[in-house]
Amino acid sequence: MQFPLPIAHALEGKADLPIPEWLFAWAASLVLLVSFVVLTLAWKRARFEDADWRPFKAGLARALVNPVTAGLAGALGAFLLGAIIWSGLFGTEAPDRNFSLTFVFVTCWVGIPVASAFAGDVFRAFNPWRAIARVAASGFRLIAGQAPPPPLRYPERWGRWPAVLGIVGFTWLELVFAQSGFQAIGLTPHTVAIAALAYTGLTFVGMALFGIDEWLDRGEAFSVFFNMFSRLASLEVRDGRLGRRRWLSGAVGWAAVPGSVALVLVSIGTTAFDGAGEGLLQEPIADTFDWLYDSVGVGAIWSLRLANSLFFVLTIAAVSAIFWAGIAGMRTVRTSTGSFSAGELGRLFGHSFIPIALAYLVAHYFSLFVFQEQAQFTYLLSDPLGDGSDYFGTAAAGIDYKLVGATLVWYVQVAALVIGHVIALVLAHDRALTAYGEVRAAARSQYWMLAMMVGFTTLGLFLLSFANQ
């Protein structure tokens, strides 16, 4: 995501670091290596296979999870969806003065994954499509005396693939349709509002055909995407009761559903493309644009979009190649019953890359989130249409660009990448103990996982350092 111009200028200064940036990559790799050795020597039994979910006692848990709070949360979610569409259709076309763009691409896209990783599946409570569909289903039940039966059974082979396609489409809209790698085009609040209306219609069709909960669990892109990060949290609601499980244990087994591995790789790949588009890929994208425009004769706008689309796909493919190369290496480690197939290993270890996807999000969007959330909860909240309104008396507020500096941003980015990859190593090692059955084979399999983690850490730091040049 390109920074609005004032933010870009605020971050122009290079981080004042005590050591060269490339040394951070070596230090991060050393941390991963030490973590790997410690895990091999000290972590000899699986701890996450049993989630050990326990409900909280009545009181605070019941105050947080009950029909009244569920109804209020759903109503707020539906209101916010309406605000996105309303401000997009009737507000200013200036992207930095309209409520819709910042709320969708910063508050939700960056904020909800982080909140989910600590507080559980918060999006489910506020999901506007779920709230509206449940109200409609309740109305049908009152009239017909029974719940509306879904006419179709959701195909198991589809798994989470519809959600993968939805996330690819959403990120393409944000990063390709709107951005050119060197020039912004296309994405306006009006476009976001139309996209929201179209996606709302598609979601209601999916829920009507396959059932509300089934479509939300497998097909609805944002429900599936945000739930992926909630698997890292210790909080979970089951059967209407808030409970606690062992931290990280909710992620185990998540990748067994078809499409899950693709979802986490797409998450990493699209964030990597966004970072590379601001630095490493800027010149190749420009060269491809020139070829399409000058030699092939494609129009300027679609030359930009086609060039970006090409590298968008190539970046996701490169991230996937790193993952599957590591999986291929793990296939060389045999158990007493033989070796695993690549597909089996992907399903066994895909969940361990969820922390990496979160780390990439935090590392790449931290500064954007800090600055834009100041706008979100001041002048954008008071003047959502950008027409001079001042509903809450904060329309004249501004953004404090001195709140975080370039050096602090760099340290947060490095810390996010290192912590995310160490957690990924922990999840992978724990699963290997169960999958391979004995410590030595599990450790050998994790040589390849360590190589993947070092590769992803180095890639992330390289993209960040290149973008900061």
C-alpha cells in the first residue's frame, strides 16, 4: 500500500542505526539458529496437540458473550459496513479525506489480524454479513416455523479455496488496481463502495446456497482470513461460551482443510509484493510497463495494471516456491513407516506459517497503521464524507508525524519478523514431534524448516531495507 504523500515525507529520513542494516539479517538468523538448538535439546514432547480448552467461570465471560452483546456487536458491524458504502458513494473522492479507504485498508486489514492473534476471533462477533443473515434467518423462522435449509451441500474439496480467491481479489484491488509501483491510479472511495456492495451480494448468495455458518467458515474471505490469525490466541468461544486454550494450540490442524496452505502463502506473498513494489520491483515493473505501452501498444492504465499483475503473481509464486522447496527437503526424512508426501507435509506444517504472515503484516504496515489510525479516530471519524462536517469535534485534528521515527519503525519491523519466525519454529518443532514420532527424526526434519525460516526472515529484512533506501 502506498503511503499518502504526507506520511511518505514523514518517513523519508533513514533510520539512525548503530550497525549496518545487513547485519540485522545475520543477527536474526543467529537468533533463529539458537532457538532451533534450544528447541531440539529442551522441547522433547508435543505440547500443542491438545488445545485443552476450558470455559471461564460465569461472570465476566457471560457479560462478554451473551445474546445482547452479540446483537450489539453485529449491529455495530452492519452500521460500519453501511458507513463504508455511504462515505464511498457520497463522500469526497480524495482518498486521504474519506472514511472508507482508511477504515477498510488500514483499520480492518491491519488492525483485525493483530487483535485476533491476541483476543481471538473478534471479527466473527462484528461480522456485518453474519449479523444481517442471522436476522433474515430469524425472520424466516418466525414466518415458516423452521430455519431455512440450505439448498446445496458445500463441497469438501472446495475447502477454503473460495476464501483464497477472495483474498487474492481484495489484495489485487488494493495493490494492483490502485497502485502501479511508481504511480497511483484507479482506487477511489467510490470504487471501494461498489466493491463492498458487490461482495456483500456475493456473500449473501453463498450463505443462501450453503448455509450461513458453513459459508462463513469456509468461503467468506474475511471471516476465514481473520480466523486464521485467531488460531494463535488463547481465547476462543465454543457453543456460546468464552474459554481459554493453550496459547498457539488452536493453530494445530488448521491447514488440514484444502486451500489453507494457499491462504497463508498468499497472505505472505501479497505483503511481500507490496513491500517489493516500493523498492526492489519498482524498476522491473517500470520496464515491463514501458514494453507493454511502447512495444505492444496496450493503453497506459492497463499497461500499469498488467505489469503489476505479473509481478503480483510472481511474488506469490516465489513465496510458495520457498515453502514447497522446504517441504520437498523434509520428504527426505523418513519415519518407521516411510516418508510423507508433499501434500501431507504441507497440511501438517502449514499452520506454522501463520505467525510469519502476521509478522509480515506488522513489519510492513506498522508505521502506516500508527499514522492513519490517528486520522481514523479524529478527523475521518468526525468528517467521514470530507465535506466539512464535524460530528465529534475532532475534524480539525491532525496527525503527529513525530510520534514514531524511522529508527523506532525499523526496530519494530525487525522485532516483528524475528519473533514471528521464532514462534513459527516452535509450532513446527512441536508438530514434528508428533508427526515423526521420535526426537531425532523430528529434529532432522526441522533442518529444512529452519532453512525456510531463515529465508523468509532474510527476504523480509531485505525488502524493508531496500524500501528504506
